[in-house]
Amino acid sequence: MLIPRCIMLSNLPIKRIPLPTPFPVGDVNAYLIISDPLTIIDPGLYYQPAEDFLNRSLKESGLELKDIKRIVITHGHPDHYGIAGKIQREAGSEVLVRDSEVEKLELTPGYIENMLKTMLTTGITREALKMDGLYRGEVPFTHPIDSIKTYSGDCLLGFDGFELRLLHTPGHSGGHTSLFWEDKGVLFSGDMLLPKITAITLIDYDPRKKNLRGRSLAHMLKSMELVGNINPSLCLPGHGDPVSEPSALARSRIEFHKGRLEEIYNIVPAGRESAAAPYSLSRVYYPHVKGFDIFLAVVEVVSHLDYLADEGRIEEYIDEKGVSRFYRRQH
């Protein structure tokens, strides 16, 4: 159930600021926590319409960009952090990011190389990857961040009279963080739990795995289970309106992925001689996608294939080019 944005936050020191993006996903939500220290969660893109809207919203509350003392980034995707570096330069703000996520913001050559290796295991072509500026070391709508403070585990973020717990909720991204105000039952979910769309299970490089891919779907399902365990009364997501029944939404997302697992299982060919790469299977499952959506389709399909293989329902082998190939056993 969705609740109107204004009524919901009126009794809390939280201001939701829906910032425009030029992307199909639409607005991204920044959350201003009006307490000491003044903190913003996911301040949005380095994009003039978003910056203008943010400044107007701050002015409505008698504040300016230079008053922001702390920036918390839930995960390293540009629509959530792009302007953080500019705010830091103007305000001297502390920028907080989980240690396992910081590479995405710094875009080190090693990180880009490892992500390229990971994606090539799916059978996607280098030409298709060129549509994603990441693999050229380019991320538009971002301002360099001079200094980042990292943390690990589930630690506490202090305010004047209350605390938020920083929860590790991977799945959409390996170092994704959600923030939980336990006393009020409020969960800032980033892109882990969204009201109208199911977050893509983006893959991360994991050298411990033979196929180099982190298990993003398994992580996402555990993060959804965590929502049920903490049972918040209110979810403030990275995109879309606040949600009044987060646990029910998390359960529905788990069921959604179970259904998708069956659909993807059914397109996996039978027999090793017919084994197919994730990229090929993504073209079967998503036959009409184009442009950047090809990349998103591949990562969504391969995360489900890896889950099925880890469960023993399908088989995987890695060919001479380092590409994963999946098949169903013939009975």
C-alpha cells in the first residue's frame, strides 16, 4: 500500500526530496534528516535540474547546500551519489560509503578491469558493453569526491537524540546499505526495496567464484528476508512513494523472483551439447530490449542462472573463452 508523501513524514525530522533524472527510472529520492548533524541520504545526480530542485527544497526549510554536514550514500550508482562531491566541496561534508562499495565511486582501473572480466563471462560482446560508459571509465552526471569515509558491518549513525543502523543489504549492489530507525520503525531502503519496480540484481566481481560472479540474487533474497525479520512499519525507498507495509512488499518480491527462476529454468536447453551462454539466454528471455537495456537483461538473467546452478537444478561449464554455458541434465 502506498501512502501520500507529505502526510507520512510530517511527524518525523525527515524531508523527502524527489530529484529529477534524465533516465527512464525517473526521480530519485534524497532524504534530508533535519537533525544534528544535518544529513542527506543519496543526494542525487550532478545534473542542473536536480541541483536546482535540491537548492529550492533546502531553501523551503531555511537551509542551504553549505549547511549539509554529512552525506550517506546507499550504493554506488550515479543517480544516488552524483552531486555528493560538489556538496562536499561547498560544505565540507563527510561522505559515508560502505567499504565494499567505494570502488564504484572511485572507478579505479582495477575495478573497471574486473567488472569487464565479469561481464565477459556472460558471453556479452565487447561492442555491447561499449554502450555502458563504465567500461570506458566514464560515468556522466558525477562530480569527483575528494574524501570518502568508509565503514563495514552493521554500525550505528548518531544524531541528536537518536540513531540509525546502517544495514548491509546486498543484491542490487554488493555493498548496498539500508538505514533503519528502529525506534520509529522507518527503513530507508535505497534501491533494495522499491514500490513499483523490482530492483535489478546487478552482479559484482568475486574472485572466489570460478565464474568470477558474485551471487547477487541469493544476496537480494536474503536482504528481503531481513526486511521481514526487522519488520519496519514504513519504507522510504530510493525511487517512488513511501510504503506502509514493507514486509508484505518484500515477501511479494521474493515470490516474484521464485517465479522468474522457473521461467528462466524453462528456457535453459537440455543436454551439454546444447548449452547456452547467459547472453544468448537473455536474448531469448528479453527478445526486444535494445541499447543499455541489453546489459541490464544479461545481468538479471545470469543472476538467476547462477542461483539455479548453485541449487543443482542446472549445470554450468566454462568454455575455452572463459564464457559460462548452462544446460539442463537430460533424464
